Amino acid sequence: MASSIGAVSGEEDTQSTAPSLTNLAFKEVCRQLEAFVVGDKASASFVCGGLIPIDTKPIAGSTSPPPISVSPPVRICWYTDGDNISRVLTLPLDSNADSKSASDNLHQLVVGCEPASFGKGQEEVLDPRYRKARKLEPRHFFTSFHPSDFGILQNVEQILLPNFNTLSQNSLPFRKLSAELYKLNVYSGPSGLFRQHVDTPRSQSQIGSLVVCLPSPFKGGNLVVQHEGKQVAFDWSHQSASAVQWAAFYSDCEHQIETVTEGERITLTYNLYVTEPVGGSIPPSLIIDPKSFPVHSFLKELVMEPAFMKEGGAFGFYCSHAYPHTSDEAPMLLPRALKGADLVLYSVFKSLGIQINVVPVIMEDDYKEEDSEDDYDDYEEGNSEQSEKGEQQQSEQGEQRHPKWNISLLTNSSARWTQATFIRCL
């Protein structure tokens, strides 16, 4: 397995091939730094969730809205193509005066949905062995439930899209989330499921997905989200009849819906996009100080040590998440769209005045051995020019920075990039 960190120092020992004490000390420092980075990655969040109870007994004659922590019954109004009759379903079913009519409406909702496909390459595929579900497009329904009414987006922002207080706010602006309703899905017992997959981003600014499970009783159907060997499972079946439950996760996380054995698992799916806030300000309580992370203290000591990498050099870290680095909009999206542990590292480096670049690379398996020397020279020259340009820009802005280090966050690339040799030589 490839290391998550690499370093190239400007200092070389041309007298001997035996490791010097200086080189051994440098490697030990790199190992310690890697341990801090791995620790931060292991503790970084990639998913979050919550529950909103349903208030089925509002006070008679009261015109006051329910408290933000409680939702009234959820209404769904829908119609199908070629059908001029709209239907209304209120969930949970026991909140309806006529339970038989409500059950009939639930059945009509299920049969009115189309079979749900999934993306395979450039095609949309129907295969009930991989995904067995039904769907409604947003143009065919509307619902009384809105995530922003219950603080869901604010909760997701705090965990998956935190704001960091750095020395250069302009390079990492405050960020907000916007949610776009994408689908209504129904997974029915005894065989509804969706095997492990990664959602297809609908926009280059999409950062994640939000799944809201509406109050309809079912069994099974756990949502399981995975990222870099970590796994979180959401078992919504136990409170499926009496609460709205939700989960949000980064768009590059693998996830699956285990088999629904009974009932109807009805969900609303939203695409989450990263945006910049319009007006107002972020409360100080929602801003994270990079100094709170252990890696900050370790890096600060290295920055203050004159003997460490005194001739300059570069560190490289593999990103934990995927980004649209081949897009023409990538320079604008990064670092704004950085996620989780990647954002933590960026904010720590930025707070210490270290120059940072987000660059795509190809993996070692795709590297062509015969091009190694030429590509390494190209990288060194390009990196030097980029560094000088960055230094000039930061000097003009009057920012405090550490001039001898260059930090690169490395993303995977399907195209050929000269940075591949740099990674191979670490």
C-alpha cells in the first residue's frame, strides 16, 4: 500500500550512498508527520445523521408551528404522466382519519412509481439483482417536508462542511450548503435493495447527498456508508413508523441499502452543493481553529526549526476524497470544495503560512518507466515556476508565509501528469 505522505528535500548527500544521521532524522520526522496525518484522517467525519419525531396530535385551534425539533405529519402530493388526477398521501398512516383510504393511497404511490435504474458507465441500467426500487421524479410530486425547516442543513454544514479560521480567509472563504431535491424512492419488502455503489455527481460543485427517510413502517433496509475502511450503518426500521430520519455523506463514499424484508421504505434524496453565503456572517461558534489539531503543533515546531529542510523542499499528501480535478472549474472549486481530512490539512498548512497546491496525479500502476527522467525534470521545473508565482502573489497580498516549503494535496487522475514521477520518487 502506498504511503499517504511523501517528501522531497532540496538537500542531497552526494558523498556517500550510506544513510547519514541527517537523512535518518529527516525520515523519522516524516514518519511522525505521517502518523499525525493518518490520525487526523481516521478521526475525520464522512457521514452524519439524525432523527425528527413526528407530532401527530397538534393542539386544537393552535396556529403556532411545531417546535423545530418536531415535524408535523408529512404530506406527499403526486401524479403520473397521462393521469390528470393528483393524489395525496399523509405519513405516518395513523395520522389519517381514514386509515383504509390512507393505505390505498400508499399502495397507489408505490405502483405509480417507475422502476429505478442505476448508472453503469454512460448507460442507465435496470437490473433488480443490483437495485430493486421504484422512483418518482421531482416534476411528478411535491412534499410538505423541507430539510431547512428543521436545521438539517445547518447540522450537516457543521460536520461535513466546517469553516476554518486561517491567516488567509480569501483563499478559503466561508462555505454553505444548498440542497436540491433529486428523487423520491420506494424500497418495498420482501426484496427491495441497492447494492454497494457510489453516487454519480450531478454537478462539479456537488459535495454530498442527503437521504431523508419518511415515516412509513418497514423492516431491514439499513443504509451502510463506507469510506477508507470505516463504516457507519443507519438502522431506521425501529422508528420508521413514528419519525423522520436522515443521513448525509460525501458524494464519493460507497454506500448500500440492505434488503427491505417488510413494508415500504420511502425516502427523499437531495443533492448537496457547496456555495458561498450571500450576506450575513458565520457565528464564531461554527468556526474551527486549526490550532486545535495535534498536527498543527508538530508542524509549527518544524517550521520554527532552521535546520529542517533548510534548502527547501516539498511534501505531498494523497487526498482522502475524490474531486473534479479534470474540470475547467477545478481551480475555482479547489480548495472551496475540499472535504473532511483534506480540509483539515489544508487549513493547518494555510494557518502556518505554507504554500499549498492541489494537484492531480496518476497512480504508480499507470506510470511508464521509460519516461521517468524526463518527467522528473519537467516536474521540478514546473514546480519551481509555480512556487515563485505563488510567492509573488502572496507577497503582494501582504500575507505571512513560510517560503521554503511547498505542500501538495494529491488527487488521482485518469490522464497523464508529470507529477506521477514525483510521487514515485518519494
